[in-house]
Amino acid sequence: MIENSQARKVSSESNQSQTLYVGSLEKGFRVLEAFRDGPGDLGLTEIAARTGLDKSAAQRFTNTLQQLGYLEKDPRSRRYRPAVRLMDFAYTYLQHDQLAEIAMSRLIEASKIFGTTVNLCVLIDTAIIYTVRIPHEKASFPATVPGRRMPAFCTAGGTVILAYRSREEAEAVIDASDRTAITDKTVTDRTAVMERIAEARDRGYGIGIGQALPNEISVAAPVLDNRGRAIAAVQIPAYMPQWTPQEAREKLAPLAMETARSISGMLRPTE
Amino acid sequence: MIENSQARKVSSESNQSQTLYVGSLEKGFRVLEAFRDGPGDLGLTEIAARTGLDKSAAQRFTNTLQQLGYLEKDPRSRRYRPAVRLMDFAYTYLQHDQLAEIAMSRLIEASKIFGTTVNLCVLIDTAIIYTVRIPHEKASFPATVPGRRMPAFCTAGGTVILAYRSREEAEAVIDASDRTAITDKTVTDRTAVMERIAEARDRGYGIGIGQALPNEISVAAPVLDNRGRAIAAVQIPAYMPQWTPQEAREKLAPLAMETARSISGMLRPTE
DNA sequence: CCCATAAGTATTATATTGTAATACTTTTTG
DNA sequence: CAAAAAGTATTACAATATAATACTTATGGG
């Protein structure tokens, strides 16, 4: 007998719903999520281990996902990997994202000014997630991929979004964050992080030097709704030694701010 | 009493599995897929209509997907829309895609030569799906979004991939395709389409002029595995009148071919 | 402005569907 | 080559998903 286990987050409004919740669906997604952690194919046993499902369940969901076309199975190794069909979801999301639509052409323009990569990111839980990327240099592969998550607390995008949210919200996010250092320069101290957020607010842009990658400078400016609340950030990475922090502040920060402002101005009013 | 309905495709190898198939998972994905067709939020009733689920089922799956964070609900209108979290799947897929990883830097380089957009696409069923996009001009928004599908039969990418598959496979795909014209120049006739595929094979690249968009020229070259079979295509769009078909053939086609060849050469041998 | 209709929400009894135990086969590895 | 591990198939069981229905909230035409 299995206890109902895993306390499930219950949405704030209107909730009787244990009975309107389909647990099987959650389990299916858990299997897909198991592939998010790292590259490499997974065997049945490893999937079971990562998801907390038993072997039978892993078998069933894995099989179902394969039949649906979301997983591929290598008949030799009998291991699974994500299938192209998953890309449908990116399209589904982006097609509905008014922000991405407005931003796209402006991000492309911005990327041409100095020939840099330009990204759009939004906050989700304690992370930022890149929704649109206009890559211009060969950074590490994961850094060029849409859908990539990074911790909000140590990224320029994350800090500048929090800078344009309420103090309470910013603190809540920082407190909920796993603030493990990524590089030896990553600022993890709560007060210091809050300080960086305050700075971002003062300057109108966030900047991180070697926070997430040793040789990376990252600047980001907020996309604001009509109440002045950040809903996203335009982020521009630059790499040392080609760029210096000062150059980034003088050239890239204004570009990010101008681009973000232009996007903000086009948003259809919330409410 | 509901008949077991919807004859389900049964995977070719090893199949007893009605019992290893979780129908609820399929229904959940059907709900997400309902959002793929077009932009705009959906209400419960419309979701039920599009998915073929009854109101209760739509209610259950919609609620579950919302709790999982894949759908958002507007409390005012009580309508649903895709949530950012769907972008996770793009990352999950791309992170595991050796091809995308190899291709990325080369596509970026290629895009700089003439300042054009450069895409990577793969075949899925009768469609191509863009997995990597390096956008350089403001085309229509959907045309810049990864995960976008287009019919294989009328795209340069689709025809050139089929050109480097077996004749049987190419015919099977064309026959299975819904060959509705997209522009007034779209070639839909079976023989004519097969002819275009043969031409692509002869020249080493595919080209379409106004096939999918009135003023678009599209060229594409095949990425080949070690047996000479196409696994993807490098596709470059150009727009008239800035580009003429002849210029595209002389400049963009060679660029696409060179880029595709370079990617092919880096693939770890299949098998 | 108000009524009629449609859309969305909540509840519950029922059995279909998902479950997990187990035995079997294939692969890996020491 | 033996032993263990990984993957596959089968089945009896009941927990979970289901769909009918009653209820509440919105919408739009007269």
C-alpha cells in the first residue's frame, strides 16, 4: 500500500480538487523531467530511480511516452532519449507569448549593433528561463539553447527582474533559492545578493562579472508592465578579454535598456 | 459505455501492450496539443471540443496541467494558455541532441557570411520541424520560432531531406502528406513534387521560390549520416526583391551545402 | 437592465484503467 | 561461463480516473 505521498502544492484559489487531479499525468511528466538534469540516454532502471517510480511504472510511462512520440528508444541499448516531438511545446508556448512576439524583431536588431548575443528571459520560481535567444558567438552549447534555466540570484537577468518587483517578492525568491556558488566569484550571501538587486534598481540595469561563467560579463535590463513591474529581462552576455566590464557598462547596458524600454512600450496594458 | 475507440498506432516491435499504455497520459498531451493549432487562449468548452474529451475530462486535465505549471489560467476570463514551463521541454530535447550541439556554432558562423537567417530542421512524419534557428531578419514571428512545423513536401528542407532518403521513403512521405497549397505557387502535384526531390538530389541542394511564403526564396542542403542518408537539413531563407533566385543559387546554396557538409563530417558514426 | 443561455465548478457513485507483484528473457560483467 | 542486473511480459486486484449531474457564475440579446 502506498501512502498518498509527495505533498502536492495546492493552487491558492478554488481547491477541493484532489478529485480533479490526474496523478498519472504527473508521473508521465516526471519521466520527461528526469531527462532534463543532464545529457545522456537513460535506461529503465535509472528512470525509475530518478523519478521515484517503481520498475513497473517506469515501464508503463516510458512505453506510453515512446508511443506518443516524446521519447525514442534505441533498440540496441534499450535506452531512452527525448524525441524531436518535444520541440512542439516550445512552439506552442512561444506562439502564445505576446512578449516574445513583440521582442523578437527588437532583439534581432539589438544583436546587430555590436554583433553580440541577445536574450530574453523570464522568472519562474527561483530561476530564469531563456525564452528567446539570438546567438552571435559560440559560447558553450547549453548557453545557446532556449528553455535553459539559470538560478535567478546570480544572473544579471534574475537580479534586474527582482529589482523591479516588490522587496517582499525579491526576498522571498532569494530565500527560496539554492544559493550554491557556480564560479568562485558567485555572490551567495543573502545581504550581498540583495545589495546587488538594489544596485540594479539604482542603475536601471543588472550586471554580473564572472558570476555564472568565469569569463562572462552579463548585463540585463528590465521589461516592465504598465505598473512598472518587471515581467522579463533583455540580457546581453559578453566575454572577457574581448570586452571589459567598463565597455559593457558603457555600450551594452544602454543597448539592453533601450531595447527593453522599446519592448515595454509595445505591451498591451495588463488588466 | 465507451468503446475503446481511437485505433492507436502500435509500435512495430515487441507489442502486447495495451496494458503498458497509460491512456490518461495521452489525454493530457491532447490538451496541450490543442493549443498548438493557433494563438489565443482557450476556454474549457473549446478545449473539450478540440480534444474530443467531454467537459469533465477537460476539466480534470486542464486543472492538472495548471497545477503542474504547464498551463496558466486567467482568473478573470477563466481561460487557459500555455505556460513558460513548456520551454523546459525544448531544453530537454536540445540538450540531448548531438546534432544540434555540433551544428550550433557552424550555423552561427554561416549566418554571418551574408547576414541571413540560418536554420536546422529535421523530418518528422510528413513535416519538418525547425530545431535550431539563428534569425537575422524580422520575418513573420512564427517563422522565427523554434519548434515550428512546416509541410515537408513544399519546403526546401523537406525536399532535400527526402532527396537523400530511399525513393520508397520519399514516396511514402509525399503520399501521406496533406498537399494543400500554401501560396498560389505551391507545387502540390505528386509527380511534380517528386521531380523537385529528384532535382534536389541532382544539384545537392533544394530550393523553393514562393512555395511557402509569397516572397520567400528558400535553399537547403542535407546533413548526411555516414551512409549518405539525410538526417537533417541546413536551410537558409532569403527574401525578394533583396535577393533574386539566381543570387540565392550562387551564394546561399553553396553556403548551405558547405555548412551541412561540415556538420555531417563531425557526426559520430551511427551504429 | 434583466432574463436566458452558455460556460465553468463541485460532488459523487461506479467500474474502467492503471497498478505492482511476479515470473520470464536478455544482456552485462566479474 | 556463471551470476547478477536490466529489461519484458502477464495477470489479479482495487485505487484512481471517470462521467453524470447539480450548482454557480458570466455573457449577450432584447
